[in-house]
Amino acid sequence: MTATPVGLPKASERHRVTPPAGMPQYDDMPRFDVDKVRGHFPILDREVNGHRLVYLDSGNTSQKPRQVLEALREHFELHNGNVARSVHTLGTEATAAYEGARAKVATFIGATSPDEVVFTKNSTEAINLVAYSFLNASLGKGGDPHVGGADQSRFRLGPGDEIVISEMEHHSNIVPWQLLCERTGATLRWFGITDEGRLDESNVDELITERTKLVSIVLVSNILGTANATTRIHDRAREVGSLFMLDASQAVPHRPMDVVGYDVDFIAFTGHKMCAPTGIGVLWGRRELLEAMPPFLGGGSMIETVEMTGSTFAGPPMRFEAGTPPIAEAVGLGAAVDYLSAIGMGAIAWHEKELTTYALDALQTVPGLRIFGPRVPVGRAGTISFDLAGIHPHDVGQVLDAEGVQVRVGHHCARPTCVRFGVAAMTRASLYLYNTTDEIDALVRGLERVRGVFA
């Protein structure tokens, strides 16, 4: 065990998270052995610059357990083939593994059917898929008379129509909608952020109106760690007949997800933040909406028939998976779902809640440190961004790296949020299931080292 930083109470003396009313009490909360979990991640045994690796950048990309690495190796060694186009044994096995991963993801997020799960290469592509379907419908392109007479009117945009997002979004949930509005004449509007780092919903009735065609907001902020309460925004969107989408990239890896319970129309998330490989993401959508959406990309596997005079398209999800998909990556995502499910998403959420409580208290012992976003472990996740007075985040990151502590610095693909709080960049530590309070102590010691270097 590492020593507790000077001025920081022992872990046993620190504030404990109080479970909400109706939840099990503290001693009854789900648990797992974090030391055993850490043993599943080979990279955590390495050293960086002569120090034991302290990885606090899982909001950027998570590390991968042996169970996922072995699933990838086994797939390439024994089952490598293309999917949905071969009758030979390897092709059949690959197809079964690929579709099996889809079914696992559907169960993991509470979908009613695997056919509602579209594989993409990341959450950015998932959001763009919806945006381009809006564009194609607005241009009258890609309609398929052979798909149940699906009504595309909900996806048609023009002058007078509006899309609502927030100032808190990752660029992947801003730029696609900016481009869509520029191309269709629609208007983009957004929620602001309070000084405490939460969505400002004071004008929700004025912001979401009968002109609103889509509301798309982040469920958990990648920069502030804010876990947004969606009920008020959701209810207003439903009241005016708007579609409702969640960017769940920072939520699905960390807490139980039930898309039916959230009553949304679309969610997007990515595999590499939840112990899976890069190159695989998910768009979940309601079946009737996916059926109404024009295709995003054209090519092999997404068609029903092709003639030189025109083509008709397959039903979802195949309609949106043109060409050879990320097969091994999907297999890896399925293995990651198995891994996280075996540990228990409730247990992971509670572990991170304890770490976040500890980290918020610990960081506030560092002189000159300003935390952005909620300063209490209620309605927030384990992503903590901060500024050290008078020291550029890039310098903070370099000194921490010299101590073996890996954090992210910059605007975190959320520049409007940085502008809102008057900074060009932030330093971000993001926690996951394999992190410990010892590693948070190492971060605090590293920040004291930063202050010493730049004093």
C-alpha cells in the first residue's frame, strides 16, 4: 500500500457515499475484488519512466483484459472468415460469432431484439449514421418501397425545423448536427451549462418546441463527468413529438443500461471505452425507426436486389452495415460484454462511485487546483477535469507522465465546454473498474510534484 498524501485523511476516515433511498445500504452494495480484476489486465503490470503504471485515462480508451485478448486471438487463429456470404465452415463460424456478439450487446443494453443493434466503427459514426439518414430523407434519397411502407417523414428537415443539443457535448454530437442544419436549412439550438457543471434546463419549454425534430444530448459528459438527468428533457421532447437520442459513450461502460427504461429512440456508444477493441461501436435504434431510415453507406451486404437501373435495400441492421464489417472487433466486443457482465455492472458502478468520492476529496487538498463540473459524487461519474493555477495542462501531463501517471490533457473534443469555463484546456483523470485509491494517491503526489517543478 502506498502512503496517504500529507493532509489527506485515511480511506477509512473519508466520506462514504450514501445510497439513495430504496437502495441497499453501504455494506450490502455489490462488490468485486479489484486486485483480482487488475490481474486480468496485463498492461497494468508494466512500468512507465521507472514507475509502476497508473492509468487514469479510461475515458479516452480503456485497457483490455486477457479474456478479450484471448477471444481475439482464438478468432483469428481458428475462425477467421468473412460473414454473411459464405457457406463454408469458417464463414459459418465467423457469422455465428458476429451475430452472437450482436445478441450479447442487445441483452447488455436491454434491447428488445438484436435487430435493433447496428454495428459501426465507433460512436461518432453511429451519430453520423443518424445525421446522414436525416439528410438523405430530407433530399428524398434512399427511399425503399420494399421495406414495409416505412414513413420517412420524421426524418425530413427543412427551414423552420430545429435540432436541440447542449453546450456540454463531445464534438461528435455537435459537428454532425451543424453540418446537417447547414445542408437542410434547419436551425441548431442548445442547452447551456450552469456554473456547477450541470445542464441548464431553465428554458426547456422554450428550447424544445413543436419545431424540434430531434433532441440529442450526452448521458454522461466526457469532460465534466456530469451524469445528466434526462427525465425533464425527455418528457418535453415526447410532448412535442420530437425524436430523442442519447450519446451514451461514457455511460454504457460504467453503469447498467436499459434502453427500454430510458424510453429513447437512439443511443450511441463505442467499444474501446468498455474493454473491447478499437474500431467497433454501436447504434441502437427503435426497430420502426431503423426501418424508416435511408441507408448511410452503399455497397455489398446492405442490399436486397441490385439492377443497373436501381437497387433495393435489406432491412435493419444489415442496411446500415455495408461492406465487410469489423468482424474480429465485434467478437472482441462480445467478449468484453461477457467480461463486464460477469463482474456485474452494478458492482462496477458502485466501485467507481467510491473512487470518485475519494478522488474529489483528495484533489481538493491540492493548492491552486480547480475542479470543473460537480464537486460532489451525486449525479456525476468518475471523469474529473481540473486546472492547476498558472500551469498549462500540457506541462501537468508531461510531469505526471514522468511519474508514471497517465492522464489526458487538452480540450477533450469538447471545446465549447472549455470556452464556457474560460479555459483553453483541462487536465482529465478518468476512472474505471481496475483503478484503486492508491492510484488516486499517486495522482495527488504527482500533482504536488508538478507544483514543485513550476513553483
